[in-house]
Amino acid sequence: MQPRHPERPERLAELLAHFERTGIAASLTYREASQAPREDIARVHDGAYLDLLSRLVPAEGLQQLDPDTALCPASLDAALRAAGALLDATRSVLAGDATRAFCAVRPPGHHAEHDAGMGFCFFNSISVAAAWALTQPDIERVAVLDFDVHHGNGTVDIFADDPRVLVCSSYQHPFYPHRLHDVVRDHIVHTPLPEGTAGPAFRRAVEASWFRRIEEFAPQLVFISAGFDGHRLDPLGGLLLDESDYEWITRHIVALSEGSAQGRIVSALEGGYDLAALASSAHTHVEALL
């Protein structure tokens, strides 16, 4: 028997159960995601790629998109709802219904490039929401801050030529996906971390490369690609972070958002594959957002 795929339904089930067990759920307002309309996804993804995904969805079993990424009959609906969750949250935040939102979604999205899915990702949900936000009359600049253990290659690919979007990505290097970490743009900030990096070095690197750039850019809305696979217990990564590091970076992002962004943040779950570490790290992140 093959081992279970790391991007499995239990990820969300354990996260949500943990929120209930710890009582933090009582402080949250839950909303079910709608499906993202094609026109919103097409702002960041090639139409031919969207058509290909629709054709590949199997009636049963699995259809491989790449060696790590497979479609099952429900995958496209799940991916559309993940992108829809980010859109719904962004609309709510910009309408003033909430100041900050966390989208507990799967599949993740930050590896999906303009014309290709990979790394468990089909649609780059956070990019879909960021691109939609930029269509609104009062939003001229947004930031996407990504602390997943893997580089946010898809987000870099989509916004490499759009200076309205500041993309900051911290990640283990060298490591998957081995793509686009060498893109040089003023609005793209790469923070590579060697395998074995623990909390103190992670904090120093992020502070040195992100904070001043975020302040100078003055985003009017902040998005977070919240990957918790940099945790020391995660089976896929080689960083040595823990819950206190996720609290630290989230509290600093909240503080940095208070000025130009009026505290407005939309966060999306990306990686995190040890169930207990994922749940406790996401709890810490949400608590800091609150």
C-alpha cells in the first residue's frame, strides 16, 4: 500500500477540530466559500490552462498533473472554492465587514504559475484575490507575504512584471520548486534560508529583508501565504521553526499593516503536513491576527 499523500483531507479536519478543542473557534466567524468565477481566475491564469484542467478532471480515480499533483473528481471544485474563499474574504475586508481574515483552504495555491499547476496547487488563490483587489478604485498597491518552507514561485511568476504587487517570500534553499528564485525585480524580495535554519536566524533574515521594504512600499492591503511546513516537525521541510516564530512574524505583519493598509489582512493556508504542528501553528497565527 502506498503512503497517504501529504496534502490530504485530514489537514483541514485536524485544524478545525483543534480550533474547536482550544476554544478559539468561539472568537471566529465562519463562512463557507463560494466558487471563484472563471473571469476572476483568468486575471492570473492562462485560458488554455484553465480549459486543460477542466478536461483532465476524471470521472473516477486520479489524473496526474505532475508527479506530485493529481486531480480527483472533486479537485476542481475544491480549488475553485479555495480561490473563492480568498475572493470572499477580500471583499469582506474591503467592505469593512472584517479587518482580517484567515482562509482555511486546500489545495494550496502559491506554486501555481500563470499557465501551469504544480506542487499540489491548481489555482494561485492568493494571486486571484490580489489581482481582484487591484481592480477596486481605492486599491493601488498590495503586498503578498509568503513564509511557506517552499518558494512562492507561482506568485512571483504571476506578478513579476506588475510593480503594484510587492511579493516577499522566505523559503528553504536550495529546495523545491527550484524555480524563479532568481527573478530580479524591485518589487520581488527573496529570502532564501539554508536547511536547518532555526527561529533566531529566520527572524533576522525576515526583519532584514522584508520590514523596511514593506514600509517603503506602503501596501493598502496585505495578503499572507501562510505555510506552516517550516515547522521543525514537518515531514517535507528542513527548517526548524516553531509556533513562537509564526506568532512573531504574524504580529509583525499586523503591526506593519496598521498604517497604509489600515490593518487589513487576508491570509490563506498554504503548506503544513504534520497534522499536530499544522493545527497548533495555524492556531498561533490566527490568534495573532485576532
